[in-house]
Amino acid sequence: MAAQSQATVAKISSDNERAVGESLTKLALRRLRRDKLTLIAITIVIVLTLLALSAPMIERALGVSYTRTNVTSAFLPIGAEGHILGTDDLGRDHLARLLYAGQVSLGIAFTAALLSLGIGLTLGIITGYYGGVVDDIVIWVITTINSIPSLFLLLIVSAVILQNPNLSGTFFSGPFALVLILGLLGWTGTTRLVRGQTLSLREQEYIISARAVGASPLRIMFVHILPNLFSIVVITLAIDIGVLILVESALSFLGFGVKPPTPSWGNMLTNAQTFFTKGVHLVILPGLLIVATVLCLYIIGDGVRDAFDPTTVD
């Protein structure tokens, strides 16, 4: 009995030593590998992204086109006449349009999220490290922007830029303009989050030591502080992409986003709402893709947050 107790104690001690010896990143990856829900969500997002990127190959393989119209084949149901997901009101293949719309919606969301993350991360580290007047100015700008309802602000900016005939055909029209609008207006939350973490990290002993040996502020911010913000960056990016997919869909649905004939999941819903009785698949499928993608991104963000949480008990 005593031998069994000693063996058990030795095993517990060994496990504790292994856990203590692991870095936070390795521990987080081990937790993620055990988190089946997060892994499923990551798989779904990757599959949807690969399908969207493979749209031209799938289109050629099926012998369909997302732009070719045929009014005699309008509103075909799922599986009819070689159209796997049917056709829309102009006879265009619905599967091909969903895939190309995925390129637009996911591309806008990913690019705008990276743009806003880059701005927010840079400003957050600078304001958190320096404080003082720089911090006051940035916080004043953030407070001013956040005092305006976000959807109202987006509608105003989108109407001024996207609806401006003088900008038609330039870089400030179409999906690129939407990326700039969403990216340049979406950095405030990231800045405040990174600023708060930087305020805490700059008082740590290793930062004080780096400052004492003469490390430049630039090196301290982007070599010593930035790596410790990795988990925040990943979580923020995942959540922001999901939010921006919803925002792009809402703007397109309201007529201020991506303009037809360029497809996006949002404007496909806009065009299909009047044909609900003729082709229910035209409404359900784009909506289902939006819901599934955003839900998976939220699950990924939540899973990564739990994995990097040092207080989580395995």
C-alpha cells in the first residue's frame, strides 16, 4: 500500500515538472489539440477558404459560369440540369456565385481585419509604452470615433465614398474602398486592448532590465513587448474577421457595400429576398454560409483565448 502511494506521488510530481517546464505557447498548443470544437471550427474555416480560392477550377470542372446568364434556366432548384445548387433569377449557377462571393466577403474581411489590427497594434503599443500627451491624443480620437454609432458612421462614409460618381473606376471604389473604410474605422477596440496590456507589460522586470542596459524604445516595444501580445493578436484577428463579415454583409444588404454584378454573400441576400417564394435556396445558402463562418471564427477566438489563459487548469 505504501509502495503504491509512493508511486502515485512520484507520478504526480513528474507530471507537474513536465507542465512547469512547458512554455505558454506549447501548453496552449497542447490545449488546442484537445479542444475538438475549436479544431472543427478551424477545419470548417479552412475548407470554406480553400473552396472560395478554388472557385475558378471548380467552375471549369463543372462547366458552369457565375456570370453567364440564361433566363430560360432561372430559379432552377438544387441539382436540376447539372446545377448542383440551382440557379438564380438570371439563370447563373448559384454554386459558382457563392464561391466567388466567398472570395469577396472573406477577402474583404481578412484584409480589413489585418489593416485594422496593424493600426491598432502599433498605436496601442506606442500609447501604452510612452503614455503622456501621445496617450491622451490617441484616447481622445478613440473616444470621439466611438461616440458615433458605428453603423451610422459606416453608412455615412460608405455613402460619401462608394456612391461618389467622381471616384467611380478608381481605387476608391468597389471592394478595395470597402477594405479601406472597414480597416481605417475598426482599429479603436484593438488599440484600447493592446494599450492596456502594454501598460502592464512595461512595468515587468525584463522590460526594466532591457531599459537599464540601454535598449531603444523601438526595440523594447517590438522585440520584448510585441511577442507577449501574440495571444491577444490571434484572438482579436479571429473575432474581427467574424465581425467584419457581418458588417460587410449588412452594408451590402443595405446597398452601401459591394455592388452587383460582383457577388458577395451580403448582396446575394439583398437580391434574393424578393424571390423567396420562387427560389428559397437563394436566401438560405448565403445566409447559412455567413452564419457558419462567423460562428466558427467566434469559436476559434474563444478557444484560443482559453488555451492561452494561464489560469486555466488542465
